Amino acid sequence: MGGTLIVEDLHSSVEGKEILRGVNLTVKPGEFHVVMGPNGSGKSTLALTIAGHPKYEVTGGRIVFKGRDVTKMPPHERAKLGIFLAFQQPHEVEGVRIMEFLQQVLAELKGMDGAEAYDLIIRTAKDMWFREEDLYRPINVGFSGGERKRLELLQAVLIKPDLLILDEPDSGVDVDSMSLISRKIEQLNEEGTSVILITHYGRILKHLEPEDIKVHVMKDGRIVMTRGGEFIDEIERRGFQDIFKDCCGGD
Ligand SMILES: Nc1ncnc2c1ncn2[C@@H]1O[C@H](COP(=O)(O)OP(=O)(O)O)[C@@H](O)[C@H]1O
Ligand SMILES: [Mg+2]
């Protein structure tokens, strides 16, 4: 369990356009990091580049996890190493039922056999408000935003990754689901999972102590500020444009 993530002077491009322009970030085992920043500042790109999404080309710097340079490693191998990314817009996968999919994931990442995985999935899903018949629906097809987010979290809870990256798990989610989701994220973290949480709403973190959180703010493809959890309230109060006056001349 555990393992440090080191992101070093990371540059990443999409379709020839440079989006990340030198990101530095170190996440030690069990740490809780929050990434905030205006729309378009590169938060999702950072998450997807760490996870190894093929669309994002690393043009400089490197990503090290558990002492291994994973910069060029395919996404499924990064997942095997313990990196899990819950996507901002989970895809619809036609023809694959949730149960089969989760069983496959648990076989691949945890070496679990079908029956063992089945029991675990049924138990965990119930705890996260899924009815058994939901598990026989095709993945994400006809799911509401909140259901998709819960399904992502269900995956994370089943896998218990060493590093969990969440891209706006709070978007499009009702208050009840949001509180379930934040409780599950906090639980995973208490059990040792390192977390990188991209969010616009610091209030998703109800039960974490501010001193246990590191807050990063991104601007134009870089992390320009890093502070403790108390920074979240200040950001919500002042807004990014005002905050940027403290670091970057306010442009
Ligand atoms: N597939 C893409 N093709 C072209 N530009 C993209 C693509 N994905 C992201 N971008 C651009 O990269 C920048 C950063 O996007 P993103 O990482 O999604 O920001 P954030 O998540 O902080 O809102 C934006 O200017 C966005 O338009
Ligand atoms: Mg985004």
C-alpha cells in the first residue's frame, strides 16, 4: 500500500496545443490534496495526464509513482500500480453490464475470482445506494449525473487504489449523493489512499481537518499557489481573480 507520486515540471499537450506548462506536485502516501482553479486552467488535463489518457502527450518533465517513472506507461498499467482516476464525464459503455465490468476490473487489478468479486460488489453497492437490479444495467447508459458519480465512487471503494484522482465528483450531484460521496472519499483516505480532488466546492470536505489538506491553485497550466485547507474558504470568498493578485499580478 502507499507510494509517493512525484510530478516534475510536467508539460502536456492536446492536439498539438500545450496545456500543462510545468506542473510540480508531490503527493505522499495518505495525503489529501485539493486542486482548484478557474475553468480552463488545466485541472482535468493534469488528472488525465497523470492517469495516462492517450490523448494527452507529455512533452516535458516526468511522472514518478512508487519510485517508477510512469510517464510513458499505458493507463491500464498505471491502474495496476494503484492509480485510479474517476473521470469528469464517465463514458457510456454499451453492451457491458455494471456487474460484469466491475468483476473484470477486480479480476484484473486484484486477481479476484468471479464469485468472490460478486459478493463484494453486491455488499458494497448496497452500502452505496445501488439496488441489485441497477448492477445489471449497461454501464452509465441512461444514468443521471449523480448516479454516474456514485458508480465511479463504487469502483474506487471496491478497488481501494493507492492514489485516487477525482475530477469534480461534486458536479451535477444532489445533496444526499454529495454527502455520501464525500464520506466515501474521506473513508478511503482514512484507510490510507492518497487523494487528489479537483473541485470547485471546498464544502464537499466536511469532516477533514484543514491542516490535513493541501490546496493547490492552478492558472494557465501551472500550480501557482499551495496552502493549507483554510485556503478553500478564502478562495470561495475572494474568487480566483482576486487571489491571483497575491501571486501573479492579478491578470
Ligand atoms: N481535447 C482538447 N482539445 C483542445 N483543447 C483542449 C482539449 N481538452 C482541453 N483543452 C483545452 O485545454 C485547456 C485546459 O482544459 P482543462 O484541463 O479541461 O481545464 P479545467 O479542467 O481546469 O477546466 C482549455 O483551454 C481547454 O479548452
Ligand atoms: Mg475540468
